[in-house]
Amino acid sequence: MDDRDDAVRVLLAEDDAVSARFLREALMLLGAHVETVADGPAALAAASARRFDLLLLDLGLPGLDGAGVLRALRTREGAASRAARALATTAGRPDAARLAAAGFTGLLRKPARVDDLAAVLGGHVAVADDPKPRPVLDDAAALAALGDPEAVTDLRRLLAAELPAQVSALHAALRATDSRAARAILHRLHASTRFCGAAALAAAGNRLGQALDDAAPDPLRRQALDVLAAAAAAYIAEVSR
């Protein structure tokens, strides 16, 4: 388990042992603190007693299903995680309106992939109430990823040259309500920002990706894209110095 103070704290409520093990290990690999419970009453007790940043609640939990857990938590005065962001987890196709009415902000479909969980955690950081400012360039992260300062410089310049076209393509995809195309662009951007140590740009990309995954209204998607465009401009300016 990651012991950093700024690690995302996740409550994982999952009754299937195989799914719980995979999700827990993947989340920990991605740097999250994870507490796992196997039924609804235990999930409600844990979320009431301790502060979590993110709740992953299976809709088929025994004792009290995920939606019931969240409804009870949202109305429980003094619950430590009463306002925590919550995602429903399921292998089925639940009604989106019912999930929203229960208080969920998104859905994690099982079987989940590590990339799905990375997007969930990245999205959480991006939409947190008081996010920590991210540097435009994180040299230590870039060197850890590539190991060669010259390679970092070359890749940063390549990304700077590609960014205007990528931002334009994202604008076009959102205008056409083509979420699949937008996600494909963001997927490529995510890999590039990791190797370039483009921390602020990565966070902005995660924020837009989460808006797409949560089927956020168009104004929120456009706002997230505006944040990404501003981060791209800052990145280009920094690399061009």
C-alpha cells in the first residue's frame, strides 16, 4: 500500500473474492490507499467512520446493495465520507437515472482494466475540491520514465509540435459528440504526458476523460476542454523557452 499522505483513499466494496483481489492490487499499484469490505453493512460502517476520497460500491453487495449503501451514507449526519465521490461497479447495465438518483457520479464496468482504474483515479484528482497545483514540467518524473535527458528534451519538443492539432481534434470530436474519438486522442496524450513529465497537462487530460466517462453535460465537457487547452498552451510556452 502506498503510504503517501496525498495518495487517493479508496473504499472498495466488493463481495467477489477474485474481483476484490484484482481491483485492490491494481489500485495499490496505481498508488492508492485501499480498504476492502465484502458486504453492504461493512461498507456503510467504514464510510461513516473514516474519510475516503473515492467509494467503489458494487451494486450487488450482500446485506445492503451499493445503491442502498450510498443512499444511507448521504443522509447520515456526521459520516466521515458523506460527500465522497462514489462510482458504482457492476458487470451489468444499470439504469443511469437510478444511479444518479442514488448519488453515484459514474460507473465502473466489470471486468475492469488497469487503464480504467487509472482513469478513475486521475479523474478523482482532477475534480477534487482542493486539487494541488501541478507543475507544467516535472523533470524528475520525465527522467524516471525515460532515463535520458536528451530523450526527454526531444520528446517534449515533439509533443509541443503535436499539441495544437490534438487540441483542435478534441474540439472537433466534442462538437460532433464523438466521445470515442475524443477518448482515443486522450489515450495517446496520456502516454506522451507521462514520458514528458507534463504534469499539469496530464491532470487536465484526466479531467476531460472523466467528464466523458461520466457523460457530463456539454458545458462541463467544454469547460474541461478549455482547461486542457490552457494547459497545452502553458506547456508549449515552457518547452519553447
